[in-house]
Amino acid sequence: MLNKVIRGLLIIIGMSLGLGVVALVKSVGLLEISERISLYMYIGISLVFGIIFFIISPKIIKVGKKVVAMVEGELQNVPTGDMILGSIGLIFGLIIAFLASQPFYNFEIPYLGTAISIVLYLLFGYLGVKIPTRKKEDFSNLTSIFKRNTLKDKGNKSKTKVRPKVLDTSVIIDGRIADICQTGFIEGPLIIPEFVLEELRHIADSSDGLKRNRGRRGLDILNKIQKEIDIEVIIDPRDFDDINEVDSKLLKLAEKLEGKVVTNDFNLNKVAEFHGVEVLNINELANAVKPIVIPGEEMVVQVIKDGKESGQGIAYLDDGTMIVVDGGKKHIGETIGVMVTSVLQTAAGRMIFAKPKAMIDKAV
């Protein structure tokens, strides 16, 4: 189908060329003929050229396909970056050539302005393609310098302003925040909202023994952070009377302070993401710093209980990571060597699946 369309276009080009030849002969004055004869000549010559192009069109198409294939082959060897730079350079080169050629059209010498314009277009088009592709390293250096300067500016901005960290009730009761602050991984100031302190007091005064102990533990952690750790602690007295829930007040305060909420509450984490408030989740940090194990790695563990599935045993690493030992039920209470078969990362943490090394050696 495409060949037929191209062949038809070639016939039209041939007929147009025949018309052009007759018009050129008449304009030069080589033939003095009447209007009627010139009409016949137009029709006849255009038909002759159309038939010639119809006959030679298969060869023209064949040659055209070879040229296209050759150009495609050459373009495949050219990097994409060079093509983009060359195209942009060509556009700029043609624009410069257009502007530079305008004065030459005013020359009184016939065709001189057109000839000079053609030379300028060819020259600046060639330079527009060649210069950027040959100087691409300089362009990449300029880009890298610009990126470095941008990163420096961002770095300077981040250094000038440390965003406050707003602590919620759960992370204070958890207690690990004090140890993290002591290591210096969290920069202050730490913001303790007054309504969080009030909630801690209510928990510490609870009639439930477990709740009471949790509340008192939270207050002890706050005293430790304030007295023993070299970090700025600010008690924020603001309250939001129109909001009832403590978590919602916490997010509102973080928005006003342009700070981050420090928590280990999974639900608060999700709500904060919805409101666009940044969160530092202690549990995510704990999971991130757990030792990485890969399938095929060997370790020694103590199987302490049976698992959910038949024949499974459960062991734990020192950091609390659970190891499911396939066929480990018969080794409960024993310390055995196991080989890791797979690792599963969940929102709750990392779970390791393993087999007793003795079982693997027997299978081999």
C-alpha cells in the first residue's frame, strides 16, 4: 500500500516537472507558439514525464529504501544525547542564518542574495550540529556545576533551619526516643505539647496498674531527656479547643510549627501522610537498622516454640526478629545451625525463614 502511494506521488512530481520544463522554455523564449499549441504541449510533456516517472518509480523507491536504511543504521550508532544536542544546535544555527541573510536580499545583483543565503544556511546549520556534539563534555560539565551549586544552596538552606520534632504520647511511653536522642541522630528542638503532658498525667493517675506504670514511665523518660541529654526541649502551651482528639491536635501543631511528628503509632503515621505532615516513625527506624540477612546465610539460633504450620519451630534473633525454622519443631529447646531460605519484609517488621543445616546437608 505504501509503495503504491509513493509511486502515485512520484507520478505527480514527474507531471509537475514536465509542466515546469514547458513553462521554463516559454519564459526563456526558445519557442514561439500559440496558446492552443502551448496547452497541448503542457498536457503532452506532463504526461510524458509522468509516464517516465511511472516506469522508473520502482528503481527510485528501491534506492530510497536503501538510503533510508543506511541513514537509520548510521543514526543507531549516534548516542541519543548527541542527537538531541545536534537538533537543538541545528535549530539555533538556522535561526542565526535567517537573521544574517536578511541584509543580502537588498543587493541589486540578481540571485546574489539567494546564493549567499543558501551558503549561510548550510554553514550555520553545519556549525549548529557540529559544535554542540563536539563540545558535549563542556555542556555536561556546566550541567554538573549547576547541579552542585543547586545542592549547595539547598544544603545551606537546610543548615540554617532545623525543623522541630513534635513528640506524641506513644513514642514518649515507648522510651526508645531517649536513647536515639542520646546518640545524636535527632536534632532538636524537641516539642512536648501541653496536651500530650496532660494525657500522660491522666494515664499516670489511672486506676489500671498497667496504664499507671506506662504513664509514669513516659514522665520519667521526659525528665531524662530534659535533664541528662544535651538537646533543646520546649513545652508548647498551645491547645486547640475546637479539636477533641489528641492525635488531630498533634498534627495541627506540627503544621503550624512546620515540624515533624515523632511517633511509633502506625495509624497516626497514615493520617499524618494524608494531611501532608512529615513523620519520623521509631518502628521504621528500628526495622531499618536490623541486620540484613540473605538466602544461603548460615546462623546459630535457639528454637524456643513450635510454629503455626506443622513441623515449624520459632526462634528469635537478639533484636527480636522472628525466624521460622521449617522442620524445627523437633529441635525445640535446642541450639542448632540453620540456613536462611527466604526473607519477608512486612509493615510489622522482618521475618526470616530457614531450615536446619543438618536437614540440608542430608538432602545434599
